[in-house]
Amino acid sequence: MSSDCTGVILAGGGATRYGGKPKGLECLNGERIIDRVARVLSLASDNLLLISNDPAACGWLPGVRTEPDVRTGLGSLGGIYSALVLSGSPVMLVAWDMPFVPAALLKRLRLLGAGMDMAVAESGSRRGLEPLCAYYTPACIPAIERRLDSADLRVVGFYEDVRVARLSAAEVAQFGGAERLFMNVNTPADLILAERYASTTDGDNYRQEE
């Protein structure tokens, strides 16, 4: 495994479906979602970086480098771009509202991405992929810049311009159900469901270290 990978917590979006509240600061079983994400990323990467445009973000994870987007107002694609530009290294990126991604899956993505431009997991989402739980290398920067400059903010739009390794749905299933692994806590109702998941063994798979 490469010794040069930054774990990036992407705290983007206005949380409009969560009433504007910083959803990653909500707790599951007494632990903030952002801390759960930081925990698994620290096991799968060599250092951490928090990307957020919230002025209060510098106090969310003491000791973790915190930076705003390089180019603001460009959605998740702008967040991926910022992660790569600011880290200067390959990144393992996870959205801050995804509490159940296990470290083992992230490590697998990192290994899968060796020799490629990026690695992403397949899922049952509308895109069929999970771009906010993925491994990216700086080789993606020119392709992302072209999309940003042309106002194409589709988060997977640049994938056709880079070498993509896919973690198949069958391989993902070895880590648990995709609906839990890649769950986003976007609404108060989602938080209630996440609490139920967190109370079960498979819902608590973020603690896996192997």
C-alpha cells in the first residue's frame, strides 16, 4: 500500500434537507458522524484533511488540517478538486454524512487504485457508483478542471476521461449491504434510521480494522 495518501472528509453542501444544521456533527450512539468518518479514514490513509466552507469548521476536528474549497460554489465535484489540489497527493475521500463506511472497504479501494487514476465502489445508487466514497489521484485534476471550466458539475462526468478501477457490487457485498455502507444522513428521518443501524452488529461495521 502506498505510503502517500490523504484521507479527506468532505463536508460540503448547505444541508438544506437538514434545516441548514451541520449534519456531520449529529451523533450516533454518542459519537459524532464526523468522528466516525475520521476514525475509518485514519486507518486507511496516512493523514487527514477536512474540506469545508463553514467558518466554524476549524474547530470540528482539532489537530486536523481544515481548508475551504479552492473554487467555491461548484458542488461535490469542486470538493473532489479541492481535495486533490490541497493535498498534493492521492486521496481517499468520504463524505462527512456517511457513518457506516468500514476501513476495510477503504483499504480495498486504495489497493485497487494502485496503477490507476482512481477507484470507486459500485452500488445500487442512481449513478451505480459511490463518487463520495472513492480513491482519487492527482492524475484526475486536469480532467476535473476541464469539466469545471465548462460548467459540467456532474460528479462522475470526468470519469470517462480517466482510468477508473471499479470495486464490483459483489466485492462490496463482502463488507455488508450497500444500502447501509453508503448511507447518507441527509434528513432527521435518516438519522433515526442510522441510529437503528448503529445498534446492530453489521451497522457498526465501521469499526473493522482489517
